[in-house]
Amino acid sequence: MSNVVIVGAQWGDEGKGKVVDLFTSWADVVVRYQGGANAGHTLVVGGVKTVLHLVPAGILHPGKKCIIGNGVVVDPEALLEEIDLLRSRGLLADATQLVVSENAHVILPYHKRIDAGREKQKAIGTTGRGIGPCYEDKVARRGIRVRDVLKEGALRTKLEERLLGGEKCELEPLLQWSLKLGERMRPYVGDASEVLSHEVAKGRAVLFEGAQGTLLDIDHGTYPYVTSSNTVAGNAAVGAGLGPTSIHSVIGITKAYTTRVGNGPLPCGWLDALVLRYAARVNGLSGLAMTKLDVLTGFEKILVAIAYQLPNGKTVSEFPSDPQLLEQAQPVYEELPGWKERLGDQREYQELPENTRRYIERVEQLVGVETIAVSVGAERAQTIVRKNPFRHP
Ligand code: GDP
């Protein structure tokens, strides 16, 4: 068995939830390695809807271990709400099924206040959940970690320092609030890196579940319209506490067209091969999963951006790293014949209309990465799997 990373290959909303759900059924361990409670999966199991933002959906399957890595920022209230919900459904009876890294940073109420205040001034498009300010504290080395909310003495000192540093809030209520939540989190807190390394040593299949998308990565995305963490596959190792050699394959999820979450530049609404080639480069993609192909049914012609025309008259075929160039880039399209057939019932790749297959294969050629899964509808069953990434070739 191998260990697989899933990343969004565009700007988020690629339909990762469905692919994560499918891959989770093949994995023994599911790990979140970055972001916070801004990701989200709505799962319907046995007619009951469960919304999870932090805890990987693997928690719905008894026996699968779920890990919230050190790279995640944990909102204790959101986490405990999910834990309570799961327990009320008879899940998570064994606390060792969930491990929250003691090194993960904690989102405190002042992080949310800062976030809300800033968003009014500058519209980056954050979700207002305190994620950015929490990551700022982490990098500024003044953050509060999960391990800190378990120890009153250490927490008091750290909060005192933090509040002296400018946060306007009263120490005592914040301290007591944090300790109370810390106490409730305690059964789940552990050394996630160590737990994970044991699982890997036992040959258990690990799924690293990325949130948001490649173009929202703090380093490789369309800065400053990005999220506060590294969303790319390389951070799966860092944010979970393993080395990169423990990862065997990286699957990029892409919609069959392009949209973006939040504000910032978006060169084109058709599928953008430059974006995908870029995602393949910065993530080291070994496979693609293409979602929402059903949405393209009915177009006479389907366009794919294969280059950008820049204001200086130059045409480039690589995604420009200069945001100013990106703002002014005009996509150069290739036209492919569309299809009229409704998609949704096909279960085998060969059942797809010829022009749908032609489209997928042209994208593979342009990106240089094979498509291992194709999604033709929102339902779990509406997925054609061409290759299981957990199986070594
Ligand atoms: P994420 O942000 O990447 O995790 O995206 P989600 O998993 O939340 O997906 C966004 C929406 O797309 C959800 O409402 C999904 O049900 C829907 N979706 C996923 N795959 C498909 C698909 O192949 N076709 C259609 N029509 N909808 C899909």
C-alpha cells in the first residue's frame, strides 16, 4: 500500500470532498496537514447529514485513524462541536481513533476579532475564522499550541506575554475558557508525528487530505489573494511530521473548467492548461482527478486555454509568476468539439461520449499527467475510477 496526497489543483472548490470520500474508503489513516475549519465536507451516510470542517471524514468509518497534524490551526470550539456531534451519533467511541497534534496552533477569540476587523478594510476574501491571525502568531513565535492549553502555568505565562504584546482582552476569563476547552480536547491530543510514523511502518495506507487549492498557496498561489498556509503537496510532509519519502503519489483535483474562491485574478473560466501544468509542477502531481464534467454537456465547442498573450505581445505557455502579468494576460484557446449527451450514468471510462474522452485525453496531453478518476455528478457513485492511487504500480 502507498501513501497518497490529495490537493486542489486550482483555486479551491474543485470537488475535493467527493474524491476525498472515495479515497478515504481505500485508506487506513486520513491526515489533515494545513488550514483550519475553513475546509468542509458534507457527508450523507444512511440518510444522516454530517458536516465536518476539521476532523477528516474517515472518522465515520470505524477502525480508520484520523489525524489533525501540526500544520493545522485548531479552533477548539469547532473541533469539540464536531467531536460532540460524532459521539452523539455513536461514533468516535474509541478516543484513539482521533489524534490532534500537540504542536498544532490554537485559534483564540482574539484571532477571530482581528480577522473580522481586517476583512472590513481589505478584501482578501478570508473566511473570518481567525485562521490568518493564528498563523501570523505561529510565525511570530508567540502562538498558543494545543499542548499549552493543557497546562495552566505555561498557558498563563504565554497569554500574559501575548496580551502585553497588544491584544486587548482580559487574561483570566480567556485563560479559564482555554483551559476548559483544553481539558475536553485532552483525550485526543498526542504526538501525531509519532503515531503516524508507526502507522506508516505497519504499512497502513495514509491519505493526506489537502484543503483549499494550489493557487491559494501562500508561496505558490496568486499572492496576496491566497490563504495563510502552504496548500501544496510538499507541505503534507511538513504539516504531518513525516519526511517527503513517505509519500508515493500526489493527486490533483481539477474541475473540468475554472472558478476561484475568494478575490483575485482569474485569467479564464474555461479549463486553463497553464494553471494545471503549474499545479503539476509545484505539487509533483502523479495523477489528476477531473470533476464536474457533467456541467460541460451541451456546449457546441469546449475551449481550453493553452497559452497567454501578454500586453507586450509575447505569448507564454507557462503560468506567469508575476501577478501583474497575470492580471493582464489574455488566454489563447484551443477549441475542441463538445458533446450533447447527459453525463451521470456512465460507470466505465469507455462509456463516456467520444468527445468527452477526447477532451480528457487532450487535457492529459497538455498537462503531462494522467487522469486517474473522472467525476460525472455530485453523487458518490457518479465517479469513474481508472486507477487506484494506493496500489503501487
Ligand atoms: P471542495 O471545496 O473542493 O471540497 O469542493 P466540494 O467537495 O465542496 O464540492 C463543491 C460542490 O461540487 C459540491 O456541492 C459537490 O457536491 C459538487 N460536485 C462534486 N463533484 C461534482 C461533479 O462531478 N458534478 C457536479 N455537478 N457536482 C459535483
